[in-house]
Amino acid sequence: MTKRVVTLAHYYTQPEIQQMADKVGDSLELSLYAKEANADIIVFAGVRFMAETAKILNPQAEVILPDAGSTCSLVTQTDVAALAKWRKQHPDHVHVSYINSSAEHKALSDWIVTSRNVDDIIAHLYAEGKKVIFSPDRNMGGYLNYQYGYDMPLWSAVCEVHDKFNEAALDEAFAVAGAEKYLIAHPESPLPVLKKADYVGSTSGMLNWVKQFSGSPDAVIFVATEDGILYNMGLARPDLDLRQAPIYAGCQCNSCPYMKMNTIEAVKRAQQGVGLRIDYLSREQMDAARLPIERMLEFSQRYYA
Ligand code: SF4
């Protein structure tokens, strides 16, 4: 019998990969799609933690990552044994983890969040009188502490792509961009960049901001996130002057090397069943990691209904 193959692609993959996919989205959208997917095989053109999340949410499906090297610096900079020790040092805190984390990391968490719902979930926990520790992204956690006056202890890992955006390069770009300019930024960026932003939000949030933009047609919009999303933004609003925020003068070149490992050939091979099979997680690991993810999904259904 022919196997049903569903291909998912993150916004940060190259346009040709997105065109091959059944669904294109950010982490939360793809997780939800994977959970409900009626598929024998899910090919996940993204990075490994995303494929693991798909497997955890849809354990019946065979999940294949096109290139085994597609990791994420937020994962590789986090030693799970040290994380477990850090968590034990805060026994009266709720441990909130960003979805950009390994399955083992998720299993050590009380809540998983995405960049779309992190503000609301942490506000909800504080409203209940809880104390919170946040991992692994120190830029995202630092922004939340700054923006809302929290005092969350933070784990110290960064996205090696977003962490390259910097104030000096932005100031130079702003200086020559004309009278009307905007910055929209992903919260994985450093705080000095986020402080300058007109909008801070998830990849989908930034895409929506661009779709709804009603300023001058002469405006320049700088986008501080991975360059893949510029493709979707350009499709949605070809009339706008959209530029990736620079990391140094003259550079609109900040790509995620792990996302770009999803080549056309690798995705085609994965659709034939060749790639990294996410079959190494034990049932116990998946059950433990699923709990905080389900908590987030239930919250999102209630809160955003
Ligand atoms: S862009 Fe950053 S957070 Fe996203 S997969 Fe690449 S390294 Fe990880």
C-alpha cells in the first residue's frame, strides 16, 4: 500500500523547499499540523528539535529529518545534565522552556512556549503568583524581563543567527534609509536591537505585521530575523521595500546554516524514506516531553479561542 507522505517546511527554508511542502509555517503552526496530520511519513524540512516535537505529538507517524546535521545552537549550547542541576537549584519555580529545545530538555520543563505565546503564558503564570525560570534563550528571556519587569533567572544559550544582529549596523543602515523606516524583530535578537524595534514578535507575527502595513510606500522596513521569511513577506507585499536587518555594513546575509541543510535533493530523498528517522526517543521520554507541550497547546486553545 502506498504510504501517505506529508512534507512540512519552516519559513526559514529556501523558497524551493517551501514550494515542495504541504504546509509552511512557524514552529507552533507546524507542531499543530504534525499533531493532526493523517500521515504514515512526516518529512520535516526544518531542524531536529522540530522533527522531535512532531514525533512526540504524532508518535504513530514515521518522522524523517532530511539532514541529520540540522541542529540548532539553542540545543547544542545546552548541556542537559547542567540544566537538570540548574532546575534543582530553583525548586519553587516553574520551569518554562522555549520550544527550540531537545526532547530531553522539554522533559525537564513544566511548560513549553513558542515566540507566539511566550508573553501570554508567562503573564498567566505570574498572575497566578508563580515564580518562573526560563530556558534556553537568554535574549528572549532578557527581553521579557526588561519589557514586563520580571526577574526570571535565565539559562544562557542564544540563537547564533539572531544574536548577530547589532545596534551599530542598524544605526548605520537607518542613517541612509530615508525619512520613514521601521524595524520588526524576532525576540531571539539581542536586547539593544529589540529596544529599537517597532514590533517584536514571532515569525508569523512579523509576517502579519508586514501584511497589514499601511504606512508610506516609500518606507523601508528592516526585518531582524532569518532571511528565509523575506521570501514570504515579498510574496505577501511585493509593493514594500523589505530588507533584512544588517549584521555589518552592506550585509543582508544572515542565514541559519542548519535550516539551509534542507536541500531539494535531501528533501526528495526524505520523501522516499531516506534521512534521519526520529525513532530514538523512548516512550517515557516522549510522554515526559509531551506533557509541557500539551499544556501549551491547551492554553493556546483556551486563550486564543
Ligand atoms: S535560526 Fe537560530 S533558533 Fe532557528 S534553528 Fe537556526 S540556530 Fe536555531
